[in-house]
Amino acid sequence: MAVHFVRPKLPKLAPDPWAIQFDQDGNLKHLLTIEGLGPQWVKRILDTAEGFMSVTDREIKKVPLLRGRTVVNLFFESSTRTRTTFELAAKRLSADVLNINLSTSATNKGESLLDTLKNIEAMQADMFVVRHDQSGAAHYIARHVAPHVSVLNAGDGRHAHPTQALLDAFTIRRIKGDFAPLRVAIVGDILHSRVARSQIHVLNTLNTGEVRVIAPRTLLPNDVEKLGVRVFHNMREGLKDVDVIIMLRLQRERMEGGLLPSEQEFFRLYGLTEKKLEWAKPDAIVMHPGPINRGVEIDSRVADGPQSVILQQVSNGISVRMAVMALCMGARSEN
Amino acid sequence: MIESLDTLLDRLGNQLADKIRDGSLNEPVMVGIHTGGVWVAERLHASLGLKEPLGKLNIAFYRDDFTTIGLHPQVSPSLLPFEIEGRDIILVDDVLFTGRTIRAALNELFDYGRPRKVLLAVLFERDGRELPIQADVYGQRLELTADQQVKLTGPEPLLARIVTRKED
């Protein structure tokens, strides 16, 4: 894919590299990563999402909050679930939505990323929802857009996928309530997962009792402990007393060389089966950001079983994305 | 200047009871607008002895000043625990001022269905309308200056006072 993208350099002297997410008055303007949000903003997003749940339940699933605003989905990497839930969220807020799939578009004709951006900006867009296969892409775009434009990161490389992490936290909170007594295990391909990184940040921001990662050494980043997690290489030990199990997709397309012997071997050791699920607490819930690989990281009987909340995650994702859009495009100052 | 709230609530309740008696309201349901309107509606709902539970409307997602004021951090969702299609609805708010809140409430209400009739009941009606919206019944009419407003605190005890906005 011929995307002309320069990895951004974060200013070394900036005391808080995530400050770009807020405007001068301290209001959320861009959502690029969970870092820097703090518990107040994370809770505010979740509370706002709770308010939007009622809109989804009624006959006319639409409120006029963003009427006349234009949301542009800029997807440099394909995605169905994330793009459609962002699209639905924007439509339920009455915004107009433009979907641009750049993996097959102008960038293939040699146009630079910034030229593409300026062109779409000239169409009076108010928000860019960006998915890109390179880490830092959303930051780079946020730095270069016109002042009135908000940028939401819908996944950048291995770096972050903040709305996915927020909808996971929202799903956990709706079912389990308080985070302090919870043990949450994230299982599988942590190394290639932007979702895992954002999940760890959001769970620690909300003061989760214990965040665990369970994976073979080859699928864990170096220094993973520094993110504030307990590391396990064995499912039986790692799942003991766990309240929430988050399974991750094995990202074969991002793997170089022999990180794994085979999918069968991975499933035998780390795939979530009914038998392994018994090692967790009896009321543990099973989550997965999707798309799921049945028989690779999760058995169908678990994915479709009574403890699975995988489809609730998808529905909750709409309310959470509505909340983030409304907060980012709302007032620049609150009286 | 403000009459006792008990007197005002009685007056409102009596006017509504009359309308139910003479048939201009047919088996009405009541909807209060968050938050002051809900407090007033709770009292009216009890005194009228309405059978169906009270509905609550939070118009935060329908405000026309979203771009300048933004979203309140804690939007408690609207709750209409009945079908509104074809029903008579008593819409209750604490103060009718510009009419913009009522405009937003009507828009939201119609996203739930098509009521047969909507009647507006407010505790206080004051000058300053910016839209062609009037109350059908009200407790007291107030004439206030531009920098004055009625503030309701509640739910227990329910109190109303006139405050003068300080110059910034």
C-alpha cells in the first residue's frame, strides 16, 4: 500500500504529549489514545454513553445533536465492524457521514496524506475518524487539521484503539459494576494488539483490581510489565479467580517469521474452550473485540455460550462512539 | 412575590382535574421535563392519582444550544414507561420562559410516537418568549426583568426563589 506517511516526532519538551487531545479550555477535542484522559474523562465518556443507550432502545433511534455536521470516516486499513459502528453512531446523532476507503483510493495514485486531508477538509468536514496501519497516524493528522476539525483514532498500527477499549470498559461496568474488586485477563496476541494496549490503559485508569495478560513469550511486547499488568504464560494459572476474560484475535497478517508453531498448537495451549473457562470464576464474562477466529483463539461453544458478551460489546460500541463524538464536537466551553 | 408552592400546586392540580372531568383530557399520562419539571410533575402525578407511572424527559440531546453550551456530563436518560401513540399527554415543566425547552421536549416526544394531544402545564409562566409556545395551565404568572430568573430547588423541600444574575 503506497501511503506517504511520515512517522510523527513527538516534541521532546512537551510535558504531556497527549495534551493535543484537549483544547485551551480543557475540553476534549480529539480522541487519540486513552493516555492522558484520566479517570474523570473516562468516566465522563462512559456516563454519557449510558445516556445514549436509551436512544438505541427506542423506535426512532436518532437525536438531532450533530445535525448539519459532517463526519468523515478515513479508513486506510479495512474494517467492517469499527467503520459501521462509527457510521451508525454518527447517523444516530443526525450527522452526515462520508466513508472514504483510502487503501483503494487516491493514495494509490501517489497523492500525499496531507494533500488528501486538505482536500477533504475543503469539503467542510467537522470530524475525521481515522484508521491507519501505522502507529501515530491519528496524532499526525490531528496535528495538521484545521482548528475546528476533531480527530478520532479508530485504530493506528500497534499503538491504540481507544474507542474499542472504552466500549470494553463500558460493557464490563454495565455487567460487573465497580472495577476495584475485579480481575481482568487479556489473552493471546498482545504483541500485535493496539486493542490490548488501550485496554490495559483504560483498566488501570479505572483502578481495576488486577489486570493480567496471558500469552506465550513470543506474543508479548518487551517490558509488558511496565504497562501495569501481571504476566502469565499458562492459562490454568492465569485464569484462576478471574472475573473478565478478554480474548484477542491472533493477528497472523502482522506476524513476521516463526512466532508460533501452528494455530492448532496455539489453540491447544491458549484457545478458550469450555474446559479452560471453568478455571475462571463461575460468573466470569468472555469478551472479544472481533473479528473472532473460531477454533484458533476461541471455541465456538464459548463464543456462542452463556458467558459470552461479544455481541453486547458491538451494540455498546455504538453508544460509546456516540458519546465520544458528542463530547468532541460539543461546546468548546461549558458555562 | 412568589405565592406558596402548595397553593400553586393545588391551583395547577385543580385546573388539570377540571380538564380530566370535562373530558378535554382523556386518560392522560404525565411527562415531566428534567429536572425541575420532574419535581413538579411528581407532586401533580400523586395529587391527580394517575395510574400509569410518571414519564421523564431529558432534552439534553435536543437542545438548540449544544454548540455553545455542550453536553451536560451526567445526562440521565429519558424514560417513557408507556406507549405515547394516540395518548393525551400532560407535559410539565417548572418555568416557561423562552419556549425553547418546550420546543426540544416536543421534538423528543414525537420521536417516541404520535400523541393525540399534548397539554403544557407549568408552575411559573414568565415573559420573554422567543417561540410561539404558551402554557395551557400555569400556577402563577411572573413579570421579571431580563437579569432575573426563577430558581427551583428540590426535590425535598421544593422551593422557588427569584435570583438576580450578577453582572460578570
